[in-house]
Amino acid sequence: MLEKLGQAIKKATDKISNALFLDKALVESIVKDLQRALIEADVNIQLVKEISDKLRKEAFDEKIQGIEKKEHIIKILYDELLGILGKKVQLEFTKKQSRIMLVGLYAAGKTTTIAKLANYYQKRGKKVAIVGLDVHRPAAKEQLIQLGEQNNLKVFTDLEETNAVKLWKKVEPKLDKFDLILIDTAGRHDLDKELVTELEKLNKEIKPTESILVIQADIGQAAKKQAQEFQKAVHISGVIITRMDSTAKAGGALTACAETKAGVYFIATGEKINDLEEFNPNSFLSRLLGMGDLESLIEKIRSVTDEGKQEKIQKRIEEGKLTLEDVIEQVKSMNQLGGFEKLKSMIPGMSSAKIPENMLGQQQEKISRWEHILKSMTPEEKENPELLKKQTSRMSRIAKGAGVNTSDIRSLIKQYDLLQDMVKDSSGMDMSQGMNQKQMQKLMKKFGKVKKMRI
């Protein structure tokens, strides 16, 4: 995602930081590198010109001298880039029942996005219902039902009804017990009169608290026109940008939305149900600069985590009483986060690390074997895996019952030992205050062990 732009920005800041003094040739070199990267990312040329002019002007401001001058220019660059990304906006739920209507053209990804959004808020304690009102696209309602079944989401629709307003009136009485209603609407190839009329009628009946435009990142600067047209037609309150992981033109979509004052609520970064994150310009720019984004990483972990299970595991961690079942639960959660390539940009200092892309991607088969192993264990063995190390006959019995090799059991025990070590080493860390350098080094040392393990 915008990898070239990130590299160019980092290169520019490094050039400024390492320079003995800033002469005209160096400044021009930095400006040209940035211009090239911003234009490749499909950022509006006028915006690129404005940033370039500002950097040139600040670089030769005689009032600022020495090291302060270099720091000042880096800050100007950061602030200018932040400015074109817009401000952070968040959905706020102030009413007893919030109704969010998703609108957009064909192929924007509304249906999959609505499932991701439902999953996101359901994991955060909301009682969520999805309503399928796309009566025009073949199999749209069936797709929504299927996504609901796959991800334990409540979906309300009617496969026979062909009028969107009548469909809404049919399902509305069933929605009283839900505090968040997400409504999927029809799209078109263009924002034509027929679509506008339907959306206006739905808007009048539903009275949504938010109307969110879903657009794909690969339309680049065309996002500006689309946002303006929908804003005029149905008064959108914000935007969700999809396909952020698959295009270099995402800079155009992001900056175009900022220009229209239609704030970006979320970005979709992949095809999986958990590949949705709140858009925070500060965090996004931090990630581009290779500085990590721990806030988004924590949110991503929360999005794949069952809070009830995690509370129990957390309690056992605090008591130092982890079980083998806890180990499998943690590995499952990690696997749902996606490949390590997606995660490493969020970890400070890890963005350029060369780590195999399939490090986590090939674990499903191993997790399945581990679950078979657990079924062949006694409760005592699950609670105290040390017994298996002391009595190899137990290991042989379990392997035979589970239909696996003893090496699979040793692999599970090794994973258990590693997690136990990390729990012991992290004890005493006040995570609310952050880790000091020594604690961070300790954790990174353990992380090195994780990389070496064939998990």
C-alpha cells in the first residue's frame, strides 16, 4: 500500500537529516523525488506543486538556521502530507439505535464492506443487524446472507421482494432489539436519476443517522467527483475506501476525499472479514515513514479477538497458569490477522524486515493437528504439559489416538514453552506507560526466537 511513496518520504527525511547543510541542489533533489512519488501515488498535481513550493520556501528562510532548520523542514514536510490526508473522523453513536446506510456504485465493494463493518462493531460489543436492500444486483441478497452465516452476523432481507422501500418496511419491525443497523443499498454503473430517486426514498423512510459512501481506492482522483456527486444527491457524512492493499493510486482517493471535506471513516486493506481499520491520518503517515503504528495494530488484534475468551486467558496469564488450549487460541487469533507482511508495517522498526510472507499463512493445517492432539489428552495433561516431557509413553499414546507424529506434539509443547517464556519476561511491564529500552530489547530477543521457530 503506497510503498513507493513511503520509501520516497523516508529517503527525503534521511537526506535532510544527514546533510551537513542544505544547498539549492540538495533541496531540488529532495523536491523532485517527492514530486515523482506523489504523482505516482495519483495525488493531485496542484497539491504536489503546493507542497513543493512550501518546501523550497522554508528551506531558504533566513530566519531559521543550523540543526533547527533541518528539523523545521522535516516538520513542514510531515505537516503538509498530513494536511492532504485530511483530519481523523470517527463514527459516533449518540442515539439508542443508530442506522448507517451504505451507498456507492457497482464494484465498490459495499456488500463485503458492510459485513466487515458489522463484524468490527460486533466485536466491540454492539448488537448489530445487517439489512439487505440491494434488489437490483443478481445474488446480492444471497451474498449478504452467506457472509452473515460465515461470520455469525444477523442479516435481514427478503429474497422475493423487488422493491427496496417495501423490503425495508417488511424488516423494520424486527430490528427493535439491535442498537446498530447497517443497510446495504443498490449500486449502478453511474449515479443516474433512477438510483438517486431510490436513495432519496430510502433516506426518507429509514432516516439514517449516517450515510456513508463506499469507493474503491483504484479510482484515484476520480474519487473527488464521485464524492461530490453523492454528497449533492444524498448528503453523505463520510467515506469508506476499499482495495487499499492492491493499488498505487490510493493516494489519489485519500487526498480527493480530504478535498471534498468528506472524511474517511475506514479503509479496507484486504479480502478477509477483519481487513478493515479506522483511518487515522497520523497513524497512516507514521506507517508510510516506517515508524510503525501500534495503535492500529492493537485495534486489529481486538478485531479478531473474542473478548470473553481473552479475559479468561489474561487472568491465567497473570496467574502464570497457561494451558495448551490457550496456546492454540492465541495462534488462531494471530493467524486471523493475516500474513506477517500486513503486520510488520505497524511494528516500529520492522517495516523493512525480510520475513517470509507465509510465516503465519501455512499454520491452519498445523492448528488442525494440534486440536486433534488436545482431544486425545486428559484434562490433567492439557493443564500441565510438563507431564508429557517426563513420560514419553504419554506422548506415544496421544500421538496414536490423534493420528499424528510425536514431532507434532513436541511442536505444540515448544509453542507452549515460548509463550510461557514471553509471559514471564513481560511480567512487571506497565504497558499503559509503555516499555523502556531494556524491556523492548528483551521482547525483541524473544521475537527473534519466534522467527527462528518453524511454527
